[in-house]
Amino acid sequence: MATLGACGNKVPEELVGRLVEVKTFSYQSVTQTMDYPGRTQARYETELAFQVEGRLIKRLVEVGDYVKQGQPIARLDPKDYILSSERFLNQKRAAQANYKRAKSDLIRAKELRQKNFIGQSELDKVVNLEKAAQAALKALKAEHAQSVNQRGYTQILAAADGIVIALYAEVGDVIQAGTAVAKLAWANDWEFVTAVAETDVNQLSIGQAAEVKFWAYADKTYSSLVREISPISGTESPSYKVKLSLVERPDSLKLGMTGHVLFSSVDKKLGLLPTASLVQSAGHSSVLIVDPDTHQTRLQAVIFGPAVGNQISILSGLSEGQLIVVAGANLIVEGSTVRLLANE
């Protein structure tokens, strides 16, 4: 068995001790892939409600229906709003006639004033009547327009192309203004939502690429981009909600389908040693370093990282080129002299 020694010198026979396996330590790039489960949801989900109150007379969709933007969803009984609109229309017409007459009176009063048949006070009175008639007409025009709008509000229209995912009312129900009747998931901008552990969330960034796999399409991966990272963890577990925009998605993908996301690999500089390298001393884990000249051993405290396969990662505490005992470390006493079996 060949041994390592300073400048090839052999260790004196009296110093020859236990044979151990050593490795020249070095830091190297290690690729880690984070894998988290999640589900599909629409980026935009809109609760549809009437802007006026009334009795529901028609519900034109069912859960799961695909609707186009502007398509009717539900209708209220419009009778009261039709009557209100007609009332304001008649009042507006009367105001228009009154304003027309006031304008004619003003023209005639101005002519009489020029001929000094009436005084300035009489003219001012006619001017004020004309202005009042004009203001009344404007007010009634606004009220009529509002009543027409309210008549239109008795029908809910789809805000966008999408899928009806919930219904909250039945025909015959009296609906208050603002009460949700249906929920619409927009057809565009679907996303994949997951929860990332607090130990990994700082490795993510907005716009970062990731691959999504769906259990229903296990043989394919689909591109996605990190769109949103929650700034606060959940109340039930120390994890952060992460939303990813689906750049690609299967044509037959359905809302709620589950899968898992593989975030882009993160490269780190780590040193890797077999777990057999660890030595327990005074309640702490260390490794044994061998002096290349004297072959004497000494304990060195190190900072460990996560396990990578059957090896333990070293974040700091060791320098490039140091000889580390990787087999037989637990049988060696610090300060003893050893024989080296290199494992580069």
C-alpha cells in the first residue's frame, strides 16, 4: 500500500499508526432542485352581482358553463325599473316643453325691453324663469338617464370570457344590490399556486423560470414564471404562497388540477463529504484533518449544510486542499499519527 508523505518521505516505523482513508477537500458547484406540490387556479376570479335589488326571474348559466364576454348570466324582474324610466321620460318631455316656452318668452321680453314697453325688472324675471326651466330640464335628463341605467342593471353580463365556477342564488330569490349571484373564473391567465418553505423562499425571485408537471399529464413539463411571492407566511404553517404564470399549458387543463413545480436549479458552492467523516466530540460534529507532513490528526469544527444524496454538505470551516479522514474517523483519537489511504 502506497502512502502519502511530505516530499515522498516515508513515515518512521515507530510513528506508523492506523490506516485511514482520506480525501483532499474542495468546494464544488452542486445543483439543487426544489420540488413543491400545488394546483391550478384562474388569476382573475370575479363575483358577479346586480347593481340594483329585485326578484331573480332567470338564471341563464350553470356551474361549469363556458361564457363569452358580455353574455347574459342572470336577470331580475325589470317591471318597476321600466315604469320608473317611463315616468322620468314623461317628466323630461314636459320639462322640454316648458323650457321651449320659457325661451320663447325670453325672446319676446327682450324685444319689448328694447322698445321700453317693459322695465328691466320684468326682463330679469323672464330671464330667471328661462334659467330655471333649463336647469329643471337638465336635472330630469340626468334622472331619466339614471333610470335607464338601472333598467339595464337588472341583467348581469359576463365581465370576460371564462368559466362559471359557483352559483349563489336561485330563481325567485329577492336579491339585494351587491349580493354575489355567480362567480366567474377568467379563461385567460391561469396560474399554478404552491406554498414554499421558509428555508427556500429566499432563493426565488419574481420572473424566475420553473417547470410544472401535472399528475394528469405526468410525461410532460410546462414552462412557467414566478409572478408573485407572498411577503408573509401562512398562519397554519411556516410557508409562503407562490403564484406562477403558466407560459404553456395543456389544451384540456381544468381548474383545480394538481401537480408539482420544479423550480430552476440553484447552484451553490459546497464541499461534500461522506457522513462517515463526522466525528462527535463534546456534543458537536467535527471532522478529522490530517497534517500532510506529520500525518497527525486534529479535530476541526465545521458548518454543515443540507444532505446531498448520501453525503453531507460543508458550508464553511475547511480550506481547499486539506486532507480529511473519510473512513475510520471514529476510531482515531485526535493527535494520533495515521497511515493514509488516499481517495481523491
